[in-house]
Amino acid sequence: MNINPGRPAGLLLVALACVVVVIAQQGGAKPPPLRMIHYHGDMAGLLATFAEDYGVIIGLEADPKKPKPEVTIDLRDATLRDILNGIVESEPRYQWRESDGYIEVLPTSGSSILLDTPVASFQVKDVRRGEAIDQLMTLPEVQALTISINLKLRPAGPWPRWAKDEKFSLSLNKVTLRQALQRIMKESGVKFWMFRTYDDGSFSIGI
């Protein structure tokens, strides 16, 4: 089966219906592998499609040297894990890992230390995603690091209309900034997000 990156997301993932793995539903039986997959196109778009259609939360940290890579995948009898391995084999600047039920895709080298900032405590109540991110970025430990490495958060642009933005409350202790962002996205109803830094010393969090 050929997968055309120009087809609508829903059609793209019809071919992947049997690839949902234990990452997305802990305790479930392991699904059968996908017979065949052929794909060439935008890596972020493919990851976003996986995440949204199958309820797997994926956070992508873009490599500043190659923030918009294309990947080519040609696999047979592949599970989702095989496909993720195929993605990073096609684009070796990136690696993936599973952490607490989330999928993280990040550079193999030069990952931002900001995302690994320890967060001692973070609480929000009845907020939406944008407000929660703003409050997270104003935490003393986060601000101290952004100032020390001279990074500034870009003003948030509009999220796609299809992206959910549910109100939520959250209480976290002893997590990293990356883990806090994963939870914010999960609670607000978003399955895919991306962190990117720019040459002007700014960074963005979005889709």
C-alpha cells in the first residue's frame, strides 16, 4: 500500500489502522503488524497525523540545523515502533524514545537544555493551553535558565482551528519542562506539539 503525503490526514492513516501499539493503550494485546508502508514527505506532518488519529501524544523538538526534515519510509510487516525507527533511520539527526506513555522525538545531539529544566512544582486551575504555557514559562527556575542562555519565547501564534483547547486543572511536582508540556498538551486535548529554537535567540511552542 502506498501512502501519499499529500492525501488528507484521515486517509493517510487508514493504511496505519493496525499499527496502534501498547504505547497508546497500556495493557492491550499487541496488534498485528502493518503489511506494507511507503511514505515520503514531511516528518512533522507524519508524526502529527499518527498522534491525532490514534491518540498517541508526541512531542517533537526540532533540530535547529534541520528543523523541517523530510523522511522516506519503505517497510513491510511493520509495527508503530518499527515505523518510528524507520523515521529516525531516514533522518539520523533525530531519535525517539518513550517516556511515561508519551513519545518524544528529539535531536540526537544539541537538544535544548531548556526542556530538561527541573520544575519543582506547577499548578494551574481552569485554564486553557496558552495560559498554562505562559504560567509555566514564568516559573522562577524556567525564567532563570532562559535569561542565562538568552532565549525568549515568541508570541504565540494562532493554533489550528481543528486543535482542541479544553479547560483543565493540573498539579505537577518534580518534573522537567518537557514533561510539563506533555501534560499540558494532553489535558488540553492536543496530541502533537513542537518545540523549535531560532537563530534570533527565540523559541516557539506550537504545532
